Amino acid sequence: MCKKVCLFPREKIYHVLVDHMNLEDPLTLKCAICVRRGNSQKKFLDFESLRAHFLNSSGHPRPEDFINNLSCTYTGSTEHVFPTGYKQIFRTYEWHFTKCFIG
């Protein structure tokens, strides 16, 4: 454990992605709907930020219909989330997060 004190979940996410995984850009998620529409510039740090984007963007499904298609338990074909890099990044993140905050 690195003993970093983070008061908010987003701080923990940012800490792991930047300080442990050395990512220059910790925004690892994209809205699949925006990407399909040709707007691939907007990126997100966490799933809640992406869900809020769904809530505030016209032409998106209702936020309660938001699907985390990157979840290991998801078996459908609807895609609302694209990783900005490789999907393995989430396993690497989980390993670092566990090592840093759980022990």
C-alpha cells in the first residue's frame, strides 16, 4: 500500500491511473454513441461521469438505460462505453488499485 489518502472515489481513480500506471491522460473512457457520430474528442475518467454525460446530452438513451458494456458480467451487444486504449488496462488498473488501497 502506498498510504495515499483520497477522500473521493475519483481521486483514487486518478491516483492509480497517473501515479501507479504512469498514464499521461487518465481519461480512459469514451461515449460510444458520440464516437459513432464522429465526435471522439470527449473522454471521461469514470463511469459516473460518462453516465452524467448521457443524462445531459441530447440524442442519448436515458441515463437509467446506460449500459457498462465493459463489465465482465455483461453479455449483450449494446455498446455505450469504449476504452480509449486497450481493454486490458482495466485489469491492470484493478491490480494497482487493490495493491494501493486494499493491500
